[in-house]
Amino acid sequence: MVKTVSPTSALSDNDDIPKNDVVKRARQWIEYDPNPITSSYVQNLIDRIVPDQTMTTTTANASDGIDSNNNNSNNNAKNELESLFPWNTNENKEKRIGFGTAGLRAKMKPGPMGMNDLVVIQTAQGLARYCQSLLPHVSSTTTDDDDDNDSKKNPPLVIVGYDHRCNKSLSLSSRKFALLTKLVFQHAGFHCLVLHDYVFTPLVPYAMTHYHRKNNKNAIALGIMITASHNPAFDNGYKVYALDAIQIRSPMDSEISSFILQNLVPWMDYHSAMKMYNIEEVIGDDNNDNQDDLSSWTDAEETSDLIKSYFESLQSSGLVTGVAKKSPLSSTPNNHDKCPHFAYTAMHGVGLPYAIQSFQTFFSSDLQSHFHTVLQQSKPDPTFPTVPFPNPEEKGALDIAMLFAEQEKCDIVIANDPDADRLAIAEKSRGTGEWTVFTGDQIGTMLGHWLWERIGKTCGQPVAMCASTVSSKMLSAIAQTEGFHFEDTLTGFKWIGSRASALQKEHGYRVLLTYEEAIGFCCGDVIFDKDGISALGVMSELAYHVYANEGSSLAQHMQGLYDKYGEFVSNNGYYICYDTSIPLKIFDRIRNGGKYIQQVGEKYDVTSIRDLGCPGYDSEQPDGKPTLPTSSSSPMMTVRFANGCVAQFRASGTEPKFKYYIELRGKPGIKRDIVVEELKCMSDAVLEELIRPEENGLVKP
């Protein structure tokens, strides 16, 4: 039996330890850390510091000949230790990794600010207690002796997925974090299903909705995906889905944070548990080629069934329209070249097997040869050797895939980010050979229009679509013209998904598309979260139709939408911003003492402003109150101009970035070049006058 540790106090509440004594706080952390490698790493730093701290005055005065290199080494060790265990002087407490984008995300490293075994255990313990507060009949396996208790017969279900990320030198990995999470939740009286092998992020919320629909005897308590998505190699994350299979949002995040802080002391001797259950041997070096030892920890058969069900759901939901399955191209060799060839890159992530299945779901068997894999980036590789920042949005991220496409004579590059919840598209012109990398807004617009034309017009239900408020307004313009419902939401799929779910379940709409400009798309209602695998299938089918049935290209198709609904030109970007007071300073300038700015320069009149800081303001609303939620911690400002331009500003919640989104709509018939030039002039004026980058010390990346 694994020893249970008595939870006498939280790490942050031990009165015997001076709060600002970094060495003593680090020693306390070591006491609870079940990972001998990260513990030794921290202990080594302490050992290099302690001689300096215990040195007497006499010794110090007599040590003029101390090796300066040794002093430098000790100073470096202390600096590193303080960076691992930072102290918040303003709040007089130790800093700790906080909930950001639907959970945790940080570098894999020791200490309370990193992703490591102890932080994962503490987080899982807090989440378990949070779930127990919502499902009070669930109790710990160590305290409940009632074998007839229904929660023991059918304990609530927690679903955990993981990707390939790891830091081998510190014995930290997504797989290990998943198994530790299972240890915690099983101890707390839950049934924890760890999905077998590396999975794409959308499979976790799909699994939750799947079990909901099956009326499974086990209540669905929580979903967890362990991934850092498109972050650099040594980052990892802990993405949390609520009971409704949608990312956690306020006030859930603050409630969970409170439970985590109340459960920082390990509930049991996890180091002994890891040895007892051979977890270190099970994870090995995280080589994905041998999964046999995972059989007692993961459910391969159940995972396989879930994946099969997911792709069947794409079919039954109507997303697969059949144009690439029943086309005459399948039986007409002379027309076969009309079908585009696709070059797919997984960005060294987990997406390839799921991308192949998606293509097979949407395309007939004789068109499977049109799917080509960028082998150099096809397999999961936690070092991301060719893309240090594996974000398909970043400049240069698609270069290798484009080169491969040219060599293999492919027309279109399809890219998933490493956890395959996002999608990027690029196209090479058959006429000029030039490449077009489509923005998230352009992809979202094409998807929305396609789903309206193919499904929405004939579905017999009122149709709705949503996009984040910083996304293009083009889909809104299409909605106004075509007659379907459209709504803005706050940024992030925790807000987009929750609103889409409400529109469908509470208001009777059929939600066909939700998206955010950062290449995140949710097609249909299979899940209410961004999904790069279903979007890949829908976008590929759309491209097939455009090439094969219209004799056109995606770029020409997009221009056709501009011609019909108006030119929408965007200038989105960000400044590096480490000083958190700067965004507040910028917003205060726009507020202008409550009078808000009325003009930018001498020619750009402001017609309305929306301020999503607290208490909030929107001059377009009769009562002056914004329809979107306000926040003092993550404010956003929207400035609307007389010429139709909309400029929006916000600080990133997870990165040192101050972001801007500026869009100008040209009327149908106005050439795009004219709108582009006008937006450029306007962007320069808006950024210079409202943001004042030089004055505020902001720099471009």
C-alpha cells in the first residue's frame, strides 16, 4: 500500500519558513517533489549557494583570495534558484504558475513556475477537489469504505490525453504527467481514462461529448489534454475542459486555482507510488515505438473506438458533403489533374495519422494519391528540429512544406500545429508559381461561406456562426447578406465554444462554424472547440470543388467572395511588451479622462468606442454598456472609425505581447489595392498616435 502523506499544511503556509528565503523554500519544494532528477537539480543549486550564506564575517574578511570563478558560479546558482522560486514582493508570497489559456502552460523545469511532476500532482489534486465540490457524492478511495456506494460502482469519468513533448534531461514528459494525473484521480475516487498513445487535442473534448451522448453510467467530470500546442520545444501545458466539454472559463479558473492552493501538499508518497507501479519504466525514454507497457495505464481498444467514432461523426454531422467522393473525376482520367494535390505537414507533431484518416473520410479511394506527406516533419519529434517555434502562423514556418510541395508538384500546403487543433493553408498558383499564405480570417471566411452554401441553406433550421471579436468582420457581412445569425465573442475558444453551445442548445440554432483569426476553426457541432483535423477535411473538400468543378483556385475563390461582399483588408500584429503597466497607460490615453478620443490625426473621425475594461463602455449601445463581458485583468479596446475601419487592442494573457487588429472594409467594386493603401496609411496613423510605440518602449518582433 502506498503511504499517504498527512496534509498538515500547504507549501505556501508553513510558518517555520521565512517566505522570502529562497533556499528554505526550495528545500521545502524538494521535500515534496517525487522526481529525483528535478530534486537533485534544485539541491545542486542550493549546495552551490549555502557556503556563501553560512560564511562567517571573519572568514569572509580573510578570503580575499577566493576564486572569482567560484563566486561567479555561486552567484549564477543563486540567480537561477531565485528564477525557479521567484518571490512576489508586492503580494508578499511566492509566485506560482497560474491558469491562463484554459489551464497551465510553461517551460518544463523545477519549481512552482514550471511544468513538472510536483506542479502536475498539485494541479490534479486541486482539480479533483474542485470536481468533488461539483459532485459531492465522490469521495477518496482512502476514506470511503462503503462498497455499495454508487460513486464506487460508477465513479465519475476523467479523460486524459497527451502529446509527445518531453524534457529527457529532467525526466519530464506529457506521458508521465498523464500517468501521474491518473494516480491522483484514482486516489480521489474517480475513474480516469488515459487515451492510448499520442492523440490530437480535439479528441479529448470529443471523448467527453461521446460519453455524454451514450448516457454513460459514469458522469463526465473533466477532460485534460497535456500539450503546449505550438509553443517552443521545452514548454508543456495542462489544458482543462469543464463538465460541458468546453475549455474552462471564468469563474471556473479562479475557483480551480483556489482548490489547487488548498492542496499543494501531496496526498501520498508519489515517489513510492511511481516505483510501485513502475511508472519510470513505463514511460522509458518516451519512445513511441513500443506501447506494450502502457496497457495497464491506457486503454488502446477504447481509444481506437473513440477515434473511429470521431470520424463517423464527421460523416453523420453532414460536414462530408460528398463532392470529393462522387465526382465524375473519380472515373474520368482526363480530368484527374484538375484535382489539386495536397502537401501535408504535421510540424513534428501528432497530426499525421489523423490527417490521413480525415482525408480518407472526405475523399474517394482513387483520390488518396493526391495526399502527400512532408516526411521531414511527419513524425512526432519533441525537439522540433526544423521549426524551433512550431506555429504555422509564424513567418517561415511553412517554408519546408512549400519546398516539398514544389518538388512534388503539389498545389496546396496543409499544416496542422503540433497538437493538430489549428490549421494553416497555403497555395501555389498554377499560372504564376507564386505562393499565397491565407490568413486565419480568409480561411474562416471560406469555410463559413462553404458550410452555408452546402448545408445551411437547406438544413431547415436557423443557422448561426461565431467568431472572436478581433477576427475579421467579413463573415458578419456575409451573414447580413445571406440571412443567417452571426455573433462576436471574446477571444479564445473558451468563450467562442461556450457561446456556440448556448446558441445551439438554448436558442435552437444550428451552429455551422466558429473561428478565431489565429487559425483556429470549429466546423459543425461535433465538438465546440477548435479542431484542425475536421477543418482539414472540410477545407480540402472545398479546394477540390473549387479546382475540379469551377476550374479555379482558392485565391481566385477568395477574390470572388471579396467581389461579392466587399474587400476586407487587415493589418494584425503585435509589439513586444514586458511592462504590464504599458497597456493600461495606452488604454487610459484612449479613455481621455472619460471623454474618449474623437479623432486620430486630422482626417480619421472616431464614431464609437467599446471599452471592455471595468466597468466597461460601448457608445454604440443605448445604455452605454458593452454586450461582451468586461475584465479589469484583461481589458480590450475597440475604436470604430467613420470610414468603416475598426482598430482593436489588447495585451496577451500568456505572452509578453501587446496585440493590435486593424481592419478596413472596402465597398464592393472598389479595387483591393486601393483599400490596402488606405489601410496602410490609416494603420500608421492609428499606431503612432494611439499606441506611441517609441514613447512606450514597444518594439516589433
